[in-house]
Amino acid sequence: MTFQKATNIKWHEGNITKEDREKVLGQQGVVLWFTGLSGSGKSTVAREVEKKLFESGFLCYVLDGDNIRFGLNKNLGFSPEDREENIRRISEVAKLFADAGIITLTAFISPYKDDRDKARALLKPGEFLEIYVECPVEECEKRDVKGLYQKARAGEIKEFTGISAPYEEPVNPELVLETAAETLDESAEKVIAFLMGRGIIRDN
């Protein structure tokens, strides 16, 4: 749903700007959009980056795909239409977090390029940073402790990304993590170095 259903509403500007909040926090409010196959390491890397940032005194938060489906998106399944709405909602939430000055890390498969492009379009240039967590499907299957890939190959799970549903790889992501070849710490440090290089965070 992308049309405006509610009527008789008006946007209200606040007295405090995003820049005001960023100045107090000593960081830039951005969205780090981790995308990749199930089992590629999105949530694991995002949590490690969150830990490193927090320990360095930065305000950050992970919006995890599974966790969001327990609450905000509990009424959505995995059909193409539900996947689109899932990403649309989380994109709007991530935008609000970024406006609050928070370094927001989202860990969603987000398989469709068009949905990721729409998420990017909600933010100003430089505020949406797409991080492709690249990992061969064979390696993802080896890590699959829940047996989801096996169930998908057996036809027990329908529309499973990478098996019975497509995954559209990012064309020009800001950063690529190769989690089959990198350690967790190496991947996390690549993200931290990237943020420092962009001036989003600074040494405290």
C-alpha cells in the first residue's frame, strides 16, 4: 500500500532538527541496509557492528527481520506482496530512526531491488547505505541450523529466497561483505572503517 488513505491530516514540523540531534549525539543518523540470503550473516554482522559502535559510545539500533515479524509485521507472510509491504513498513521506521540521529542497522533479506530502491528514495543522499552480505547459497545451507533450506528444497516451505523465490543482487552497493571468506570481526571492522571513512562516526 503506497497511496495516502487517511485524509484531513497535516505534516507537523518540530522545533528540533535532525542536525540538532546529530550534533548532540556526535554522529550522523543513517540507515545501514544489510541485504543478503538467509544464512549469509546479515543479523550476525549487524549485531556485532552494533556492539562495537555501542562500546565506542555511539547510539545505534538493529531492526532485525525476524524480530519485526513478531510485532509490527506479524500480519505479513512471504508472498511477493507481503514481502513488499514488509520492506515498505520497515523502510519508514528506519527513516524515523535516522531522523532521530540514530545509526540504524536493518537486517532483512529484502530480495527485490525495487523495494530496496524505494527504501533508499525515502532518505537523503548519503543517509541510506546498502551493504551486500554476499555468501554462496551452498555456504548459507551449511550454516542453516533451522533446516530451512532443506525444507525449501523438499517443497515444505514455499517461496523461499534463493531456492523457490528470487534474490536480486545489489547492482552498486556502498559496501560488500564476503562472509564466506571473512571472519565475523573482519566483516564488522570493514563496516566500522567504512563509517569512519564517510565521516558518519569519529574516534572518541
